[in-house]
Amino acid sequence: MKAVAMTAVGGTDVLKILDLPKPVPGPGEILVDVSAAGVNFMDVGIRQGMAWHEMPLPRVLGAEGAGRIAALGEGVRDLTVGQRVAWVYAPGSYAEHIVLPATSAVPLPDHIDDRLAASLMMQGLTASHFATDFYPVQPGDVALVHAAAGGLGQLLTQIIKLRGGTVIGRVSSAAKIDAAKAAGADHVIVADAGDFADEVLRLTGGEGVHVVYDGSGPATFEGSLASLRRSGTFCWYGPVLGGPGGIDIMSLPRSVKIGYAVFSDHIHTPELLRARTARLFEWVREGKVTIAPATEFALPEAAAAHAAMESRATTGKLLLLQGVRDRGADQARIFAGG
């Protein structure tokens, strides 16, 4: 089978398309023909050596996707061959086929196609965790959402609005304003780094926001802290861009609360995984959450997809698709300004 693997720690040049043996499901596992794989900043971090150290090289990347079950391992009773499923955090998704635990698979309803599922699993569950669990948004709450035009930012904005909150979205360029507004942001601030707190305070009458969701790295940390009101909550996420460094807890202002949110805590059992995804799928069916069209790449163009993501010029989700040819390289050149 064809698969995209990192052959060393490094830049996009370490991603290679390899011919590997087709995997065979063991007890409690399923074999899936992958139709769409999600591309995430986590994948970039793994390529750069931040995680999955225990896995040998070459290391097939990708942790999210959707497809159709091709074979069942011994003991799998609640799934069937030919059934469409999606998954999140199953290593090896940048491939034509993947073996994963049956408990990690989520059956897909008819109204969720494979591309939509691969766009929704990681970012949708992450956004759900942030706005319903880590800080359960209440009617009247005001939230600051960083990277509001990105796939996660758009979903997070919609869930906050669904729960009765107001969203101040930050984007890195004027070209992303429309995407943030289309997702429901009430206000959009254009700021490439940390120069946004004054505008947040102006928009909130000097009070600050109830919660800030910040995955943009150290450059925005101080501005996010300054944007919080008394007893506000700071939701920090996204390890790829690094942390803020050491924090003197006694120096934190206004009795704010800071935490590091990890979406796997939202779905730490198979039952929760299926319940949380069922809620996401229902929101989509009801039109309460919509997914912007993804930027699509062929599986062999994974390096181009990573380059596009690292350029920070994209909006929405990036996908690797089976059967798409010679599109990713052209897109990467556009994102790089070529």
C-alpha cells in the first residue's frame, strides 16, 4: 500500500511516499480503506520531533480520517465490513489502509460524508471540549478566539454562539476576516502577534473577556492574559508553537485561571467518543454547525499540505484524499507566494 512517512526528524523534505505491506487486523481491530485523512498541526509537531518518539522510523504520519471497513479482526461484533467509520488519534492515517482498534472507530450516519468526517473529528471534538467542558460557555459570556479563521477557530466560534456567547475573533491578516465573520464572530481583530488586548478591552467596555482560547504560541500569551476580566479563564492549547515559559503563579493578575486543555480528556472512553461525536453530527444535521470547504491535497502531496499549514495562509481544514492528483503542489506554491 502507499503511505506517507517521515524518514527523519526535520522539514517537509523528510516526508516520503512509501510502498508498505498492507496491514492485517488483529483481535479487536479493524482494517479500513482510508478515503480522507485530516492534516493537523499535531502532525507538523511530530515531524519536527515533538512526539511519537517511541515509534520507529520511517514513521507513518496522520491521526485522523474516515473510510470504509475492509476487514474485521477476531472478536469485533458491533461493526461490519463495508460500514463507513471515522477516527481520531489513530497513528498511521496518511495511508491507503489503516488498522485501528474497533473501539476507536465511530460509525458515520448518512448525512456525514467521509470528507466532512475527516474535517470534523479532531477539530470538532477539540472545540467541543473547549466550549462545553474545559470552560462551559454560558449565555452572555464573551470569548476571545485566536486563529478564528482556522478550522478549529471556526468550529469553536460556532459552538460558543450556539451556547449563547459572544465571540471576539483574532486573525493574522485582513484576508481572513470574512472567514471568521462567516463562522459567526461578532467582532474581528486583525493582529499578527500580541497587539490586540487594547481593542479587546475597548470592545468589552474595559472589563475583558470571560474566556480566551489561545493556541497561537508565546507571542500572544501576554496579550491574552491582559484581555481577561477578573476571575477569567485562560484556555491554553497547541504545543507545536511552544509554551509561554515559566509562570510565577503569584504574579497572575485579577484572580485569573489558566489551564492546558487536551481534547483526549473529552473522550477518554469509547462511550464518550461516540456520544460526543454523535452530538457533533447532530449539530451538523440540524444546521447549527457548518464546516467550510476543506483545502484538498492528494496523498502523495502531504509535504505540500504541511508547507501550506506552516505558512499560516490557509483557512479551514486541510485534507489528504485518495484519488486526487497534482493539486497540492500548486496550492503550496500559492500559499508560499510563488
